[in-house]
Amino acid sequence: MKLNDFTDMMEKIAPRELALDFDNPGLLIGTNRTEIKKVLVALDLTVETAKEAIDFGADLVSTHHPIFFAPVKSICPKRPDTAAAYMLIQAGIAHFAAHTNLDIAQGGVNDALAESLGLLNIVPLPPENLGRVGTLKTPMTLEEFARFVQEKLDTKVRICGESDSTISRVAVIGGSGGSECDTVHAFGADVLVTGEIKHSQALSARCTGLNIVEAGHYETERVVLMPLIKHLQTISNDIQYKLTLSERTSLRGV
């Protein structure tokens, strides 16, 4: 498959126009390779991920988070923010990112997170459709629900709220969702499951009666990777996709 065919394919899955203003999705590192045959899929482009891509013989690394959010003045092998990019450029490997556009897209991060928790009647969270809201099959207390999230996402959680409060309607926002607490509360959710939230945001949410389950940035977003690979495989069976192994040790919470 040609590189532009791959980017066109990803554009259909997660249209660039869905991305929020601050974001920088798309093709961030190009390559002069004529064919894309092997793709490593990850959340982040780290030095470990770049090494894995080179060892795998990847032609492209597809990540959720862009390696560049702001312009850089130099790309050097010893700079922490550019070392991975330098390695890919040296190896002729491309880098593509689908970030907030994949959060918002149908079948993206937040749909995958909602489905991982078995939510029913899932609907987008207005106004930007960044999150999802659904209902539990059986209501639980906040304490029971927190243990349920831990099990389903294989993570450790922190909660803010009354442990015995009843949870039925659940909002999910993968990654950092603390800024959406007022919207989540207004939409009638009993709890927000998100990756990370500021202390002040959690306190404000508690004042409104919105419960919080903080489940880890990585853990709330990694759920999209395998569904994305499976989707890509149904479209492009001429590419070999590999889910990164390096993130299991370098990014997973403890």
C-alpha cells in the first residue's frame, strides 16, 4: 500500500476535521519508501517504541498521541522530545497520529472505552462529542463500580465521591477529561470515568454531586488499539500490523 493510501484510510476512520484546535494529527514524519508493508501501532512515539519499530522492520508507526504538538527548532538524537523522531527519520520510518479526531470518531477511543465497561444505550457527549454516556446493565455503588472499572481496564483507580452513592448513568472520556465535568453533570451522568483529572476539577465535581473514577491516561486510551488494528485489517489485508509491546513496561501505571 502507498503511504498516501494509508493516510486516506485513516482519514476515513478518524477525519482530521474532527480534531480539536490545539491538536496536531496526521502525517508528522514522511518516508521515501514506495510501499507501506509493516505498521507498528502504539499510543505514543517513545524511544522504546522507535527501537521496536526498527527491530520489527516497520515502514510506519501509527500512534494516538502526536509526537509534535508545538514547533521544534531542532531535531537531535539526545533531545528527549526529538530523540524518537530522529531515530525514525534515520531509519526511513514514517509517523502518523490520530488523536482527538480518534477520540471523537465513531468507533474511536471513547466508544471503545464505553464498550469495555459494558455500557448500554451509548450516546455522544455534547457539544463536541468528545466523550460518551451510557447506562450500566445493573446499578452499583461507587465503590463497586470502581472495582468493576479496575477489573475491566486492568488498572488501579482513584475515586472522588461518596462510596455508597448509586451509579447507573456513566460518562467516559479517555485521557484527560477533567475540563468536561460541568458538561458531564449537566448531561445527567452519575460518574465520570477518565484517565486523569486535576485536584481542583475533582473538588468542583464533588460539589455538584458528580462522582469521579480516575483510571489512568494510558489505561483509558489503550482500549482502542486492538479494535483499530482489527478495523484496519478488514480494510487492508496487505499490511502487517503489530501492537507495540514496549508500552506495557514503559507506560503502564503501577
